[in-house]
Amino acid sequence: MEHLAKLTNWMINDGRRSGDPVKVVSHFCASLIDAGVPLWRANIGQRFANPLLIAWGVVWKPEETETYDVTHEVTLTDSYVGSSFEYILENRKPLHKSLRQLDPKTDHISYLEFAEQGGTDYYATLLYYGDESLHGCTFVTQDPNGFLPQHLEMIEAALPALSCALEPVTMRKSSKGLLRTYLGDGPSEAVWNGTIKRGERTTIEAVVMFCDLRGFTAMSDNATEEQVFEALNGYFDLVVQSVEDHGGDVLKFMGDGILSIFPISDHVGRAEQCRNAARAAQDSLAGLDALNVNRKEAGLPPLDFGVGINVGQVSYGNIGSPGRLDFTVLGGAVNVASRIEGLTKTAGHQILATSAVADAAPELFSSCGPHAIRGLADPMELFTPIDVSH
């Protein structure tokens, strides 16, 4: 009882305030071992609301402790189906299983793998959070006698303290994950820190990249909803990946349009960010070629899109009513990027950039001549990338 009291006190004070799941789980397992529980491995898994991830967790082993993420797709694979996590969450009760004399034909692969590594006994149980959500944790021992009843009693008695320390971590991780998913890295951090309230705005210098899918209206009229969503997701995947790979932030999806920025700072200058935007645009179009090969094999029409790149001052912030806000970025640089993207349909180039972008990285661009830009009195010379090799 003395070990449990010390563990509980640490969890609800030091552990809860630390916000460090690795530190919390490591201390939890070490304390159980000190109390006589023969732990060899532990996996503390937590579910949360996120459109990209369904869970995250911490795996403890004597030599290391590490975190992991679980996508929604994993729940459809053999690693989850038939596992102890599936069992305890569906049946809402613990599972105690010997790892001796397993049947390779019927027992889950995780049990077989633990047994091959010397595991003798396995225990899976539930964590209960204040919002009534259920989470799972598993424990494995290599002790010849397995887990004795008093060991399982100590584990269960310590779990409320573990929940106390990990629940705020999970809530913060879930909230931050949702913000990042919908706002991008930089804006999500600003919103999380409370530095951007309704009506406030932050002005920065950035390279703006605007992409728009061509023929989307016609495709929407002639394709099934499933085909439309599949096409959009494929297009979004390759653009977002390319932008993020080159240090940019995807701020908004506007129908079939994608608005991204590459912020300019003391650490990343204007020339480098102009190069990064050009490389992201080229990589996106290279990815489109591969995507269209797959679409052709599936009997689907190819996709095409244009890219407009500009650089200048932009302002971003929350706009809307007191009860409903939208995070957006505004400014002349954004408008011009959008309008020159529209010219890609007639200019003969899939990527167009302003002279401000080309002047910052002249080795990457060639002139396409002057073009009339809607809303501007005078024609503007536009450029297209000629070589964005790394």
C-alpha cells in the first residue's frame, strides 16, 4: 500500500503537471516493479477524436519507452482485429491470458510474438477518463509464474492514478491535433496559445501558393460522389505532402482550391521560400503524373491543376461572429496568386509566378511575358519554373 500511495501522489501532482507521457508511463511501470509486479512490457493506448488518427499510445520496455500513433486504417488490419485491445473495448472487461501453449491457427499474432520473445503471461485492461471514454492498456511478464492475483490487483488499483496523469495529455494532444489538421502548423499554434482572437490579425511576409483543380465542375456533374471525393482526396494528398515536405503550411481547402503559405523569417529568407514554393509546385505536378497513371488503369479521366505563386505581405486571423469563427489569410498577395493561377488555363504553363518571386530566385524561372491581371491596371510579367532540382 505504501508503494501505491507514493505512486498515486506522484501521478496526480508531478505526473499530471509534467505533460510528458513517456515520463508518466516510465514512472508508472518502474513503481509497479518496485512494488513487486514482474513487468516486462506495457502498452498504454488512448483513443481520441481526430479525422486522421484514431489513437495514440506509449510502449514501455526496460530498455526504452516510446510513443506511437494509430491511423483509422489500422483498425481494419490483422494487427487490431482479434487483438486484446479490440476485445476489451468491445466487451468492456479485462482479459487475462497465458502465453503458454498457444495455437498459431487461432491465437492473435501479438500473443505469438510475445511468447516467442519469452513472454509467459498477458493482461489487458481498461482506463476510464472523465469524459466517459474508454482506453486500453496491456501488460506482459516473462516471470515463470506469470501474473499472480495480487499483481493484477496492484495494476488495477494504480490505474486511476495513471488516468489522472494521462487524461490531460490526451485532451491536449487531441485538441492540438484537430487544430493542426484544419489550420496547419503555424496558425494552429497561434490559436492554441490564444494569440489570435476574433478581429485580431497577424501580418507576415510569405510566399503564397494557390492551386486549383481544372474541370472540377464538369467532373462533379458527370461523376459519382464517391469518384469526386476520391479524386479530391488524391489531389489534396499530393499537394499537401509536397507543401509540407518543403516547409510550407496548407491553410485552407476552398472547394477544389488549396491555399498554402511559406512564411519568411530570419531563419528562412525570401529567396529560399520562393525556391521551396517552386519545388513544392513541381513535386505536386510530378505526383500528379503518377496519380493519373493509376486513374487511367481504373478507367477514370486524368486530373489537372494549375498553380499560382506570389510573395508579399499577408494577414491571417479569425473572422466571423462571436459564436462561429473561420481562420483565413487575406491580402493583395493572396489575391494575385489566385488570379494568376486562373491564367494557367490559357498561358500554356501549369505554374505561373510573379516577378517578385522570380527576382528572388532568378535561376529557377523564365519569363512568360506580360499578362493582364484582373483587378490590376497594368499587365504583369509572369514567370514559370525551368529547373527546381534539389
